[in-house]
Amino acid sequence: MIDVHIHVAPPQLPGAGSLSPVLRQSVESVAQLVRSEMSMAGITRAFAMGEWTITPDNSLGVNRTLEIAALVPGLAAIGVMDPTKDLADTEHFSHVEALVRSRRVVGLKGYLGYLHFAPTHPSYRRYYEIAAQFQIPVTFHTGDTYSPYAKLKYAHPLGIDDVAVDHPETRFIIAHIGNPWTIDAAEVIYKNVNVWGELSGLFVGEAIDFEAEEHRDTMADVAERIRKAFFYAERPNRFLYGSDWPLVPMLAYRDFIASIVPAKAHEQLFSENAARLFRVT
Ligand SMILES: [Zn+2]
């Protein structure tokens, strides 16, 4: 089973907090926690986002993520794209390319909404080219944000349609399936052969919250919207499983999503689609 969206380092986005105090612990403790969560949930591979702390010696914000990944079998890093970088900064982009070429970074991530840049902003173009050249996907945060400083207009999944058309060689992932704009995201997936949807972070809480009576209606509503989006898109081969750990326990979230998506699509959702897109076995 592959989880395409977890965090092992705080994302360091404007106004967004650290996601969980767990991520401030030592590299060794985080690694131990991730290993135990993965093994309890039967996750054999997980892809962890970097931080938006881009410096000359951390060009994709993955230094800490890579340190942790070295201690967790099956864990790999996803680099963070920085749209404030000048396209003429060839040194930056050659570092990015080197990381991607080395396969230490298996995907790129952009934070729509948190950063006030649309996916069509020219600053992202070079990243799309690198992603296409090395056949790694570009994930975009879409939908609701955890920050009052975020601007939602940048986080709508329709923005992905724009770049999917203009960059047909690049593969894009709509994180959180654009929640709450899940049908809009499904339409973008349905229409573009180079767009995938990902189901992480659609309900957030501790293990006990997944069982609590008070959350039953919310969870039923989320389940209904995921089901609708999944059917509307008619593309079971282009949906990916992700949890957004540590915002949720891996096991509880896996069971929640498994209870929503039809059993006949589980093999594709939980492993085949991600293995093909990220070119891992
Ligand atoms: Zn996340």
C-alpha cells in the first residue's frame, strides 16, 4: 500500500502552524513514529512533503525529510516548489534538477492558496519542465487551507485544468481532491489525461474522532462527496490514496477511505495507480 501524502517536517507555510507537535521532535523519534504508523496500517511506501524553507543548500526544502527517510524503509521525499524564485536563478534550478535526477525526490509540491501564486504563474514553469523531463508528478494543494493568510481563489482545482492543458507532458495531482470543490476537481480529472486526484486530509482528527458519534454526520457528508467525485470522474485509474499524517492516524484514515471507495477499485487506489505514476514497484 502506498500513501502519497504525509508530512514528517512542519510545512513552514505563512500562518499555517506546524500541523502537529510530533513533527518538532528529533529526526529519530519522528522516524520511529512513522515506521510504527506505516507498519500498523500496512503502508509499504509513503511520500513525505518537504518544507517551504528554501535556501541555497536546501533548494526543495527536503533536507530534514531526507534525513528521516534514511531511517524509514519505503519513505521518500517530495520537494517543495518555490514560486518566489527567479526563473533566471540557474543555480537554484540546477540544484533542483540534481535532486530529482538522483531520485532522492520523487515528486514536486506546490502550495496553492497558502502562497499567493496561481498554478499558471510563470515562476512555476521551470518546475513543470523538470517534472516532465524526469517523469515525476507535480502535486498541488487545493481546496480549504489551514491559514487565515491563504487566499482561496488560488486554491481552486480549476487552476489545474489551465496548466494541465498548457503542459501536456507534465502530470499533476490535485491534493485533497479540491475539497470542498470535489466535483470541480473530478471534472478536471475526467477531462485531462494528465491529472490525478488524491484523497488525503478529507477528515482530520485522532483515532477516537473516527469513532465518535458527534462526527458521524460530518464523516457521512465527506464520504458522500468522495463517492460522487469518484463516480463522476469515471477514472478509477487516476485516484491516489494519501492520509496527510500526522493530521490523522494512518490506520484509521486508511479504513475510512476503504469504506468509501468501492472494493473493486482498492487495488488501484491503494497501490497500482501510485506505483505507476511515481514509477516505483
Ligand atoms: Zn498535507
